Amino acid sequence: GRGGKEGEGTTRYRVPLLSDKFAKSTRGNNPLTSWSFPFAGGESLSLVPVGSFAHVGNAGLTNRRANGNVVPVLDVAVLFDGSRDGGENAFVGGKDYSNYRYTDKRNILAVHVAKQLAQKKHRSKIGAVHLTHIFGDSRKVGMVLTPPLDNADNPKKPGKKKQKRNKENERSKDKGRKNKLRFRIRLIFGVKQGHTQGSNSAHQQNDDDDDEYSSSDEKTETAWSNWIPRSRLLPDRSNNRSGKFRDSDNDEGGCHSTPHYTNSLAEDLHLLSTTDLVSSTISTLVPTSGSNVTPTSSFHETLLLLKVWALQRGFLRGHDAFTTTTLAVLLVYLYRTKGIGRRMGAMQAFTAFMKFWSESDWLGEDAI
């Protein structure tokens, strides 16, 4: 793909296309094997904050603005329609979850949006546009938007008279502050989720355990529905039979499990529900009477400690590595299963996480 007009500093965006549909469409000009799919336009897309940017109290972020020469990256999901029966307005549907069909459509849309945003007329508002890999997965293409500096739209007028030296020094200091980059925005592409609200009673309270929830408290839970049947997201299912980037070491036979490929699909399907799960859990861990959730709660502090621990050891933001969302989901699991108590401090919760992480049989070797 290209960004901009021919001859005016064009930008090329290259992404791999791996699906069986694309491979068949490149074999000559046979109309029976050509591959096309509808796109309803930009109005069919939805922009929703996800991840730390959308968590209650911005869990996982130390600051919304740059601090200590670290520029925060705020995640925003670009969601498109998905339908099981492949409706007219659905960008993906049917069996697009198999053989990289969904991945190719997703990446083609990402390149199309990048070309539009990289046009010169949008540069003063949007800034620079760069393609990136999402969650360390080379098959997922997203965008990083670097906004323009604050004074980019208001350059100094050449005919203005000079001020006194002390005022010029103050102006130069203010200008330096404005020129600092405050944040970046990462666009993550995914599928819209349907949801319904329902009331569900919380767990019963034990008089001897202050960490239990009260049975009299009623909380509203959200039931999420997806385009892909839930049974296709099990780790033992085979959703990719194209022969490219197979997950299993045993390639004998035509059917094999594809847990990594399936997990890649599940990540895009559950962008909203995962964010809602983390936020709803944080809301139950802090007092809600007359005070807002602040980043000083134990959940926020524990999550930041885990990010520092993972970052120092190279376990963050790499291929098959932790992300802020996966760390937050593991914390949610420990809080909901009482592995971490509601009254535990950050260091106690961090120690409980390390114990859970080191003692769990992740590969199932103990059962052999």
C-alpha cells in the first residue's frame, strides 16, 4: 500500500498475506478464485479505549503524560462488524477464522486506514503514522500515532518584534515544555462484541473472612457474545490448515491443534470484554462511597510492580511474552479465586503472584 500522492514522499506499507483465499486469487485471472470482500466505510468502525487507558484508575499506567523520558502508549481499539452468517454489512463472518482469512482482512484494513491517516492534509492533526506489530505477533498489524507538537500549528510570526531578554527566556522555556511529546496512541484492530446486561448475586459472606463478598450485594454482569463460536476457541481445535506457521511440532496428518493461532483470534475478539473484566474487578476492591478510584490502590501498585519485574527480565512486550493486559488478567484471576486477599498490600500481592506463577504446572508435566 501507499500513503500520500505519487511523487510527494510516498510511504509504502507492506504486510504479509497468508490466507488460502489470497493464495488462490494469485493463480491467474480466474474469476472463480478471485477474492473480494465488502467494507461499509469508516462510519462502520468504532473507536473504543482499551487496556490501561480504559481500566478504572488507568491501572497499568504510571501517568497519562510522559514522565522520566518514558512516553506512555495509549491503546484504542478500532472495531469492525462480524457476523456468523456473513451479513451484508459484516466485514468478517462465516468461517473467516480459519486459514488466516481473518488475519489478512484485518491487516488489509489496517493498511487502508494507515494510508488515509498518513495523508498530508491530516498531518497537522494526527502527526506521524507508523505500522507496528501488536502483542509481539508478526501476523497482527496495528498503528502507532505520534501526535504533532503543541506549537506545530502556531509557528512564530516572522514580522513580530523582539521582546525583552527576560521575557524571551521565559518564552523559550515555555516553548521547550510544549515541544515535549506527551503520549502516543496505538490503534488495535478487532471485532465488535455484542453484550447484554444481567444481574447476578455476589458470593456469600463468611463472618470469619473479611475478604469474602457480601451476599446482599447485587452486581450487574455483562454477557458478551462473539462472532466465532466458543467451541472453536478451545486450545485443542484446529483453525489453521494452510501449512504456514503451524503451532504443532507434529505436522503428520491433515488435522492438528493450533493453540497459538487460536489465541491470536481470541485476543482480537475479547478486547472489550477483557477490559470490562479488569475494570469490574477493580471496582469491587476499593471503597466507592464518596471517593474515586485512584492509582494508589493495591491492584494498581501490584500491577506496576509486575510490569517492572517483567520489563527488567525481558518478559514484557515481546513475542510470547507478557503484556499489561495479561498481567492484569492474572491478577484478576487471583483476586477472584482468593489467591490474593482484598486487604493485602502491594508487596504481599506481588509475593502471592510469584508463588502462583512458580508453582503452577503450566505444561501439564506433573500429570504424566
